[in-house]
Amino acid sequence: MRSPSHIGAIAPSSRHLARAVTCAIPERGEPVVVELGPGTGPFTAEIQRKLAGRGRHLAVEINPRLAELLRDRYPAAEVIQGNAADLRQLLDERGVDQADVVVSGLPWSLFPATVQEQLIEELTAVLAPAGALTTFAYRHAVPLASARRFRDLLADRFEEVVPGRTVWRNSPPAYVLHARRPRP
């Protein structure tokens, strides 16, 4: 309630939504997974479970209190207290050239067009050519102009954008968006 422009949820995401949002994480190899807007960590927990010690997990959280909470709860994740709008710089500082998967918990429909565009620009600059972005939107936000603008932006910046099923066992219900292969 105190930070509606930074925290877009009234409650943490369910484990059901966390499973759906993290489905792009490869089962093998050493993937680099970047998480944007982890909040209290429901996606972080699922990413850690799926990686099981493999690869690298960098979680970018703007809120210093939440970043500290995440560091305490998930010591295997590299929690970065910073702004996702500076993603390229944040990853460069840590020697990360590309991400295989970006998992986003950012409240896209709350952002103005300029912020949406800046974030997508940063995100596509760090994704590997065959990389994937997974994010979600609340069902009730689908008709909002900002939500439509975001979906159009994804369609413009990725070769493939596929809406996933609705996760009814989340409050409020949400659906996942899978975007693959960023356009140069």
C-alpha cells in the first residue's frame, strides 16, 4: 500500500503461479537466470528449487528491505539491490554477459510507456539470442491500456510471444506470458 508504483501485488504470488512463471528454466546445464522484482521471494524459491545448485541466479530488487530479506532467505541467489532499468550495467559489474532466462515479477501494467520501453530495452540487451522472458499479468488488468501496450511491446521486441494458461489458484488470478528470442 505504501509503494504502489514499486509493488504491484497485494499478496505474494502462489506456488502455482511461481511454477508456471519459471517453466522456461532449463532442466540441464548451467543456465544464467535473472529475476526482476522478486519481492518477498515466491519465484526466487522456485528458481532455486529448479536450479538445485546449477547455474547462476541473479535477483534484482529495488526495495532495500526486500533485498535484505531475500539475501537472508536465499543465500544461494545473488541478490542485487538496484533498478531493473540499469540491468545491463548491473550484470556487467558482475561479469555476466547474457542471461538464458529472465523471470519477471515487475508490475508492468503500472508503468508508463517510457518505463516499459526502457525496461524491455535493457532486458532484450542481456538476453541470449535463444533466451526467454517469462512474466505474468493479473486477469483483471487485461483490458487496461497499459497492459495492452505492454503486450504490443513484447510482440514487437520478441519473435514469439505466447500467453499461458490462467492460474486460478493465485490471488488474484493471473496468466503467464512467454516471450522467446529477442529481436536485435
